[in-house]
Amino acid sequence: MALLTINWMAPSIGQNTSMNVLLPESSKPLPVLYLLHGMSDSYQSWLRLSAIEWNVYQLPLIIVMPDGGRSFYCNDPRPGGAAYEDHIVKDVVGYIDRTFNTIPARRGRAIAGLSMGGYGAIMLALRHPELFSVAGGHSSALGFHNPKLSRWKELQVGKDGDYDLFQLARRFVRSGKKLALRFDCGVDDFLIGHNRSFHAHLAKIGLPHIYQENPGGHDWGYFGGHIPDTLAFVKRHLIEKKGK
């Protein structure tokens, strides 16, 4: 497996940025997991603070770790704002499919993340079901942009409902589309309420998902300890189903 750091000019955000890629050796097209970082992190965090390389060793899966700043992976239409939603779904996904031997279809793409990145992963999957068939999150800020739950009102952008997961999930169910969805949270995490509320909401509206609570708080001991759960979920839906 190779580790690549890509430094490039991203058109959607109009600036130089970076991403890390874990690339297995393979002569066949591979599925891709886009793995998003949290608010206080960067594209380097999964590599530096978890055992992600060891966890995916010999797994036929490309891991892409882009940089999202403090954007919550949303498009910011305000003066000076950056379009990080477009950056991920257009710049990053497009670059990866053009550059590597991927499966360039939703059946070959998963997206997951932690905290801000967990919110971003599920939000992007709900808003772009044509791109992603699997989504997951650890200790996710699922109440971001929800008027009752958000702790980050100063970072909210867009129109009401554009980025509220509760409204996006309701629209997704009405669309009849499918998504393999899994998320978890530590019982001592300050975001446990967000996760329990979103889980209850999904159960109420009938969106199938897996939700788990585990011992732990909002830290890398928890994130790194449970990324194998997401990888097993992705493997089951992208790799094993593909094999069948």
C-alpha cells in the first residue's frame, strides 16, 4: 500500500489544498472511502492520530482524506466564503476518479468522518445519493444547522433546511432512494444528545440505519478505536456485495 500526499489547486475553493491517499496495489478497479476530519483537525489527522494505515492493510479499498477546514463541508455563499461541499463532491471525487483506477459510480463510493466530518459525511451522502451508497460517522455533530440542537450558529450557512440533517433525511425518505448508513457515539461525548435525537428521528421517519453507543468520550481514543467498525461496514457494502 502506498501513501500519497497530493497538493493541488482546488477550483471550487479557489486555493491550494492537500489530501492524503492510501492506495493499495491492484490491477482491478477499487472502491473508495472518503474519510473526513473534525473541526480542530486537518487532512493529516487520521494518519497522525489513528492506526488507519494498519486498519486498512491489505484491504482492497482506496482511502481518501481531504481537507475541509472548519467548513462543516458546506458551501458558504457569503463574501469570502468557500464552497467546501462542491470541493468534496466535484474537485476531490473528480480528481480521484480521473487519477486512480476506481469504480467511478455510487456503488463504489463510501463517505465517513468524525465529529464535524461525521456530520459532513452524512450530509453529503443525503444531498448527493448519486455519488455515495454508504455513509458513516463517529461522534458526529449531527445537530449542526438544526435550530434546536446546533452549538455553532455562527458557522451556519445557506437557506433554512439546506444543511439540516433532520430535514434532509425526511426528504431522502420521500425520494425513495437507498443509503447504507451507520453511526456511533460515546456515552460520555458532549454530542451524545445529537446522535440520540437523530437516531430517534430516523426511526420515526423510517430511514434504515445502524446506531451504536459505546463507552468513551470525544477524543482520538474513541475515534481511532471505532474506525474499524466503519471499515467493516464499508467492506460489507462495497467490497463483499461487489464480490457477490
